[in-house]
Amino acid sequence: MTVQTDTQPDPTRKIIEECKRETQIRYKSKGNTFFRARMRGVNSIQVGKSKIIDSPLTITLEWIFQKYRRLRKAQRRFAAELFPRHPELPVGHRDSRLVGRIVFAGDRGQGPPIHNLHLEFWGRTHWFAWRKISEGRTDAKGCFALPFPLRAARNLSMRSLSLEIQKTTRVYFKDDGDDAPHFHFDLFKAIPVAKSDLIGLDYNLRTIPLDYWLYDPSAVTPRAVVDNSESPETYSQGREDALIEQIIPLEITKIKHLKQIELAPDTLTIEDIENDYPLNLTRCIEKRLSGYTRGDDWFGERMMNGMNRGSFVPDAARPGHYWIRYFGVCWYDINDLYALPDVAILFKLKDDGLPIPLEIRLTGKLSRSDHDPFHTRVFSPADGDAWLQAKRVARVTGAFCTEVEEHFAGTHLNTEQYAVAAYRNLRLNPVAGLLLPHLKEVSLINHTADKELIGGYIPTATALTRAGLQQRTRDILGLQDWRGWRPMEAISPAHTCAKAESLFWDVLGKYVDEFFRRHEDGIKRHWGEIQRFADDLVTHSVPVFLTAPQDAVRPRYRELAAERLNYYSQQYEFDPHLPRETIHGELKTVSRITTASTYGAAPPLDWQNLKQACRYIIMQATYMHTWINEHQYDDLGEVRYSCGGLRFGDRPSGIMAPESDNDIAPDLTRSTQMLWFTNFLSRTEYGFITRNEERDVNPLLIRLLKERCEEFKALEVDIEAIESRTNI
Ligand SMILES: [Fe+2]
């Protein structure tokens, strides 16, 4: 059923708005009860059966363990109060020095130097009192020389000595509304120093390699080394708690389904599975307005303002007509179970500014018996059932591309490359206070995604294999650059998604400008850190899309490759013609912010480069990620409506079949896993800009955002739901 929005705004819009309100996720704590099932942490989450703790005995043991951990923490706090670390340095002639050099651990133990690391030289007396002997930091070459009085270190009362290397663990802002960032340091590594070895002059600790925010040499994109035993960062307790609290009911539902599928699959249907999860937007509308979500109006509205936030390319010949493209399997590694054809959709703008589809072109295999990957079929509203089926195929390819390309590559992987470079290099420069709150935890959630999404669910629920997904996400990262990026342009007054994006970009522009104005001196004084940051970004950047040798790109695909580059350039606001650096034969995607090691040597443009890069990084890590993440549940919360992949089935019609055909729909296991994933990802958000749960968001950004609250509300964006970081 097609319902014209422009002729009946009232009852239909009313139902849509009511359903949006009814299914809107509210992030509230449900409180705690002793025997509530629980999990140990984010790492316990699995697409199969997560490690859930539900037996009363285990819960009690876990409770005892938690109490023990708390007691240990309290004991440490008590010891710290009992034996305070006074900051005063000893008096006396500083006749000795502790010297050495700190580098990132490399393949052969010699990575690049680590600059501006804060170091403290401490002694502990026989009665456990702390005595600070010296402090300082590494220089640009990673070298340090901490002067100290030999007598203070060799004092008879001194029992042990150690060099402590500190790391920045978090940024915070004080409650008084002051917008100056403060840094919290924690001990990263303590190196014992033998008292008897100190004999005067210099004591050389030589080169110290640190496993500190290392790049993962086995990853195909710039990633941090994260393993469960040693991670460069950890989740905050609040983040862990919020996730675990929300996921338990979903986890129990999924486990129940998996058990039922194992024991009596005939007793379960896709509809049963859906009914066990919370109601989502499309199912809510369907209940009250049957057929509407399969109609042309809803299709156009969601392609424009839904999770997909489609990129509308004007049709050269027809004003008011636009094309959206989703690229299917292309030349990536695929399985033979799922279809993923290319999709091109022609839209016309209606009088109300929303798009309505006129034509859908599907190119590629639609059934097992198809063998020509370049065969195109054209569908229009006159095709009846085939038109409905073509729209479903378009939704599915669109959902796949949005999740894999825009969500995972465009926000998660993109943000992580900035996170690694920032944590490795920004310590004294105020830009650390600007960026780090928005970059934390992304390395951790990406590590979980590698295991459960890229290596787990997606290869079993879509056409691409794990290798195919890795190739594809690396290619898409080759289109993400800060230089020249700007938000999507609205093509009509109803293009609220693009308008809200511009509004947030505007807020960030004002925020970054003001931050740079207030911290101008510090940013200029510690410009060397910006150069190192820029160096790491460019050196580790992936190559520009399709510029690396692609053995798999056969001549027939070259035209497709050109079409992809052309379309993606608009979608990701990427200019492939900008001058970029070539390193070891690779044309690097991320533009260089600066080559100068001092501000005085930098051309004026570099100041603008840094501002644009900061604005872009915060934009991707906050707003762009939030948009897709929270709308997953709206647009991927009904299995037959949309999913990551339709199966070919065994009939010649393949995926061009009704929604009721269980042979092409996701199977029961994939159905419950999909709903579990979309609910889990959308419902467990934590770390919102305005809530500022961890006092790590700059009050200035909160104020600027709140000032525009009504404008966002008019565009259906709740500023309270915008995350401050990509951590789910
Ligand atoms: Fe996400």
C-alpha cells in the first residue's frame, strides 16, 4: 500500500510520530537486584552464547570477588593516605643524573622515540614513606636526564628506588564550569633502580622500549595492539555497567532462541523471534498502518532521513531527480549463500521535499542460476510485486553498505586511526584536552567488533567473507580524509538529516575556534607534538581508494571502480585530486596537517589545517557515529523488512520473491542474532555529550550544543542522545 504523505499529513504522520516516541530508546538505569543475571564485561559478549552469569552460586561468588576487589582498592587508597607522596624535591646539590631513552617497542626493540613522557624518580624508606628524588620528562628524541642529589638517593633510610613512567589516562573538567582541560596521569611502568649502582655522575638506564599504544603490524588499517591481557586503555566502569545492564535481557532472549533452534526449530518462526525483542519503529508502524513501511513514501523518507542517510546525486538531465547508489559484491571475497547486487535508485522530489522512488536498477546475481555479474534489471512501480521485492533488495544492500562502510569503516576505523596517533603523541599540547575525550575506548570496541562482527556475525549473515570485509573496509578507509570534508548538503527543506548534520558541524566550528583562541599559546608552544601526530597519521594511513595495486580488479571491473570512486567522492566528501603524500609507493589518504616541528616554521595554513582536522575528528567520533548507531534499531529491527543479506534460495526467482519466502530470508539463527545485535548496539550507548557522565566533555561544547537545542529538536534530533565518543 502506498500512502501519499503530501495528501494526508495528519493521520499517517501522527502514527509515525507516535511510533517514534513509543520506540525511542531511553537510556536509564534499571537499578540493581542481587540475583539479577550479569556479565563480567564487554569482552564477554559473543554473537553465540555470551558468558552470562546466572546461577545463584556463581552470582554469590562473583559478588564476593567484587567485594574483594573493592577491598583491595580501599586498601590501596588507605595506604596512599597513610603514606602520601609529597611533591617536594630534596634539597642539596644535584650532583647525579638518571639518564636514558624511551622508545616505542619495535620489531627489533627500536621504535621511534616517545617525547614528553612524564617521569618521576621515587625512593621508599624502610618505614614505607615515599620520597620524591627527581622528576622530568623525555625530550623530542625520547632522552631524559633527571638530576638529583646523590645523598638523597643513597640515604641510609632508603630501602628501594624506582623510575616511574606516567601515562595520560583521562582528561577531565572541574565542576566549577571552567573549560580548561585537566589531565589525570597513572603509572604506566616502574623500573627498579639499584641503590648500590648509584655512584655519582650519570646512571644510565639505556634504551627502554615501551609497549605503549603500538600499531598492530598484522592489521590492514591503522589499529592499536589490543589484547585481553594488555590493552592500551580500559573501559570506564560506567561504560561497562551501562552495557551489562542493558544487554542481559537481550542475551537471555537470544540464548533462549538458540536453544530452541537446536532442540525444536519447527516451534519457532521469525515473527516469534521478533515478538521476543522490543518493538521497533517499522513493526510499530506496521501494526497500525499495515503496508505503509513497504510503500514508496516510507522507502524514500528512510533512504533520505533514516539510518542510511543516502547520498543523493543529481541526475544530469532531469532537475529534481536524484540517484542513490549502493555497491554490491564488486570484486571482494564472497560466499555463495547470499546475494548482494549493485543497486541504483532514481528518486524524484515530491512537493513536500521528500523523495519518491521511480526506478530501481539491480545489477548482478539475483539467483543461483545467474552467472553474469553485470546483468542489470530495471524495475518501476508498474511492476507490482516485483517492485516491492526490488525495494526490499535495495533496502538490504543499503543496510549492508551503511553498516560495513559508513558505520564500521567511516566512523569506527576512521576514529581509531586518530585515536592511536593522538595517544602516542599528544601530551602537553592543549589539543590533547580537545581530542582525547572523544577518542577514548574506540580501540577497545573495535577489537570486540573484529571478533564478533567482522570475524563472527557478518560473514555468516551477508555475502562477504571475513577477508572480503577486511579488503572492503580498508578500501573505504581510503576515502576518509579531514581535508575538505563538510557535511552533506540538504537537497530540500525536508532533508532533515543533512540539515542536522550541518547544524552540529556549525556547533563544532564555533567550539574549535573558541578552544583554539583560548589555548593559542599552548598549542603553538607544543607544536612539535602536532607534527608527530601528523607524521603518525600520514605514515600509517591506508592508500587512497583503489590506488594500491589491485590484483583482483579485472578489466571488466574498471568501469565499476571509476563509478564507485565518483559516487563515494560525494558520499564521503573526498577529493581524490588533492595533492597527497606518497610513502613507500603508497599514495596516503590522510592529508598532512603540518610538516613543521615548531609553530614559527609552519605556514599560516597549518593552523587552519589543525582546526579543520580537530573539527572533523570530533564530528566523526560523535555525531556521525551516533546517527547510524542509534538508528540501527529503527531500520534493522524487523527481519523481513531489512537485513544484512538475502539468501539465494534454490528457486530460479532467487531473491526476487515475497517477504514470506523463508528460503531467502535470514535463517532463524541469523534472525535472532541480527535483532540481538541491533538492539544491543542501539540500546547500550553510554557517554553522552550533555550528560557528561565522566566529566570529560568540555562545558563550552555542552553550552554551545544546548543553545541550539530547539533547532535540533525541529529536525527531530534529541541532543541528549548524541554520544561523546565511539564506544559501541
Ligand atoms: Fe558503532
